[in-house]
Amino acid sequence: MKRIVVSTVCALAAFGFANVAIYAQETTKPEKPKADEVKLEIGKPAPDFTLKDLDGKEHKLADLKGKIVVLEWTNHSCPVVQYHQNKARTMQATYDRFKSKGVVWLAIDSSYFCAEQRGEIGAWKKDNKIEYPILLDADGKVGRAYGAKTTPHMYVLDKNGHLAYAGAIDSDPKMSGSDETKNYVADAVDALMKGSTIATTWTDSYGCSVKFKK
């Protein structure tokens, strides 16, 4: 079984935002999986879930069979998420590329405080012109089922609901903005749409640790 290897790196850096100081960088080794932890496998069904978005609308993964689905673990207070949503606009640009082609994109917030900060998250979503839903997973059950470790942490599911890719959004953990950066999510979705083999099916994710409920 090929298991997803994820990073617990919390890479915090100054991104030029107003009133933001230079962040310290904290690196830890990946935690050893627990015996009862769900282990995802490329080509196997992804865990089903039902979650509500910021407006209280219910979203069921099972209802999306027949569509390619992108799942993005997020946290509006994470500087790495802010970089990809505000400065680089990586997420929105990738979403824009596929939104007219029937691809469904859902962000999931598994932070223990997400329900309490619903209004703040909604304002942040509006300010950053994020068009796709943000689902709330305050108890962390869905995040733990997927083994989400960082924000962001990306998963691409094929039309059968099987896991096709998991890991980082791209190949630029230093967030340098290099022209050589590979967008792993875009490459995976492109391959699925063409019916071709995905070149990279999993990578180490990078970002802030998911703030699960203790």
C-alpha cells in the first residue's frame, strides 16, 4: 500500500502584507501514524463526508460522484494560506482554470475555532474573492480521516470518488514565485480530464499545522 507522506512544516514568512512582521519558521518531524488512523491509498475510495459551509448549506461528497473534486484544507489565519490566497492567488487561479469544466472545488477548515470564527472567515473569504465554498469541520473528524496535516493540504478525487492525488498545491515550499514551479493539483486534474496517467500522485504538503481540537 502506498501511503501518503505529509509534512508538518509550519513555514511562516513575511509576504509583504501590511503590518506583518517576519515570521519564525518551525519544522518538526512527521508524526508516526497511529494504529487506528485511516490510511489513504491512491486509487482507492476517499472517505465520505457531509459538512456545512459558512452559509449553513450542506455538502455531501457522495453527491459529487461523476465529477472531479478538489479538496483544499485551509485556515484563514495561516500565512501560507494567505500567501496562496492573497499574494500568489494560486488557489483561485487554479480554480478559475477548471470551474467551467465541471470540476468541484471545496475548501475545508478543520481548525477547532472555525465555527466560532465563522463571521471572520466569511469576511476573509469575501475580501480575497474566494468563489468556492469553505466547509466547517470544527470537530476535526473529516480532517483526521483524510490525514490532513497542513494548511494548505490538497486532495484530488477522480469521478469515481477515488483518491488521485494528495499533498502540496505546488513544488514551491519556499514560496519564491519561481517560474519553474509545478502546480501538482492542476497537473493531476488535467491528467484526469484527458484520461492519462498522473505523473505525481503524492507529495509532502507544506504550511501551518492543522489546528485540530485536542
